[in-house]
Amino acid sequence: MSQDIIGLLADSLLETLYMVGVSALVAVLAGIPLGIVLVTTGRGHIMEHGKFNAVLGGIVNATRSTPFIILMVAIIPLTREIAGTSIGTNAAIVPLSIAAIPFLARIVEAAIREVDHGVIEAAQAMGASPLQIIRKVLIPEALPALVLGVTITVVSLIGYSAMAGAVGGGGLGDLAIRYGYQRFRPDVMLSTVVTLIATVQVVQSCGDRLARGLNKR
């Protein structure tokens, strides 16, 4: 493999890490609160509100059920409005974030539901407010599962970013299509796949290790 291709591979990896990193940050900032709201407004929980929960759940389901490649094309006007362009790594961050937020929210919802309801009732009996229960009971108790959920989201984003590359989003997917597929370079294609696999392995290992460290049970 030539030095030029190695340079392109390194640049593409950095683009992928940039897209995934920013999208994951947006997903954490929006998806975790959204997941907590989905749980706490559900039936029998600390802020039960049936209609609001049903509407919010419907919006989340609608977003999650849309295939990423279709979502990416469908929101091009919004992407252009936010990023100023519909092509490139900055543009790809918009659909990546929109796809990741509901995905992470459902994972957070599942993690919070696993918290022992007896602990919540004990906090309520001591006069804790809903916000205090969320901050001091739900999040600390579910923290290892939340870390694993964020890890799964990041791994999914790496896969999504490769799809974004197929339609001009940059990154490793773009390199694989333009140099590996269109120029009949199996060595470039193989290098791209190996790099993606290695990146996923590193992310998953770090997430698993952090979750084990936070698990005090």
C-alpha cells in the first residue's frame, strides 16, 4: 500500500472519529435526558403523565423506525440549514445525531427501568423530590448500564458513519467506496474494514472496562 493511501486512511479515520465523537456527545446530552423522561412519565412512575409519554414515545419510535440511509436523505434541507451544506463530515453529524438520540434514549429507558422500585419508594418516603430521585437514585444506580448504553450507541454510530460516507459524508466509508470499490482496490477496502473493526473493538473494550469499574454490586 502506498504512502498516499496510508495518509488517506489516517485522514479518513480522523474524520470518522470526529463525526462519531461529536454525534455521540450530542446524543448523550439529548438522549439521556430524553430516556429518563420516557421512564419517569410512564405509568406508575414518579412523574406519571400518560398522554405526554404516549406522544413522546411515538416520536421516538417514528425516528427509530426510519432506516438511517433514508433519514439522512429525508432531512437534507434541515442538514443544509444547520451545517450550511449537505456534503462532508460536518453535514453528516446532523443525521448521525438525530439517529443516535432516540436510539440512546430507548437504551437509557431500559437501563433506568432495571432500578429497584423499592429504592425509589424509599427515597419518596424520605421526601425526595422527583429531580432528587433522578439525580441521587436513578442515575447512580443505573450508571454501569448507562455507560454500556453509550458504548453501544458509539459502536452503532461508527457503522452509521460508514453509511454516511457512501453519500459524501467523508470518513472511512467514503474512502472504501471511492478508492476501494470504484477504483477496484481490494487492499484499500480490506484496510478500511480492518480499521473499522479495530476501532469498534477499542471502543467496546473501553466501555466494558469502565462499566465494570462503576459496578459496585
